[in-house]
Amino acid sequence: MYRFIILFLAFGVQAHQMSPTYPEWTPSYMEDIYKTRVRIFNKREDVKYFQIGVFDKDFKPLPFVTQYHLRGVLFNSYATFDIYINKDVMKDATYVCSESMLTDVVSSGVVSKICSKFKS
């Protein structure tokens, strides 16, 4: 067991980053529609796509709109995108998450998922 932990610490784990940590909803130009902006940085060579989701406090998916639910982000690159949500659904939105989608046969086999919690 200790060998595994030492190996894990020696090689480290590369994931992706998502900001802001606590996004906020702001009114959009459409009536009763709110938006937030999220930015992803891809630190993994074996991952090219990230799936985006909005969830309630129990991590149940909520309906939302973005240009791409599956977003391509090149290695060592950023992608910024807007998420839109209806005012009635917004009150239940607690988390926005991004999950790496493995497409490469020789990938690490590790899926990374990062969630940011909306400011109340």
C-alpha cells in the first residue's frame, strides 16, 4: 500500500482547472434568462474534450444551455464559455461541473471531474 502512495506522489496527477471557484448568475439580454461564464484549462495531454453540467444540491442534472455541452480544449490551452439558465431553474442550481472525456486508447484511464459551487 505504501508503495502505491509513494508512486502516486512521485508521478503526481494532472487534472484540469476550472474557474471561477464560486461563479455567479447575472441577467442576460433575454428576459428571465441568467448566465455565468466559466473557464477551463486543460493540463492533460490525453484529454481533448470536457463535458459540462449544471446540478442541484443533490447532484441531479438541471436543464441549461451552452454553445457546446461537450467542449474541446487542447492540451495547455484555455476555453471560456457562457452557460444560460432559466430563472425558475436557477434557484435550484448549486454546482457547475466539468468532466474530462477520455478518447485516447493510450490514456491514463483517469477521469477528472471538477465542480464549482454557485454563490448564494
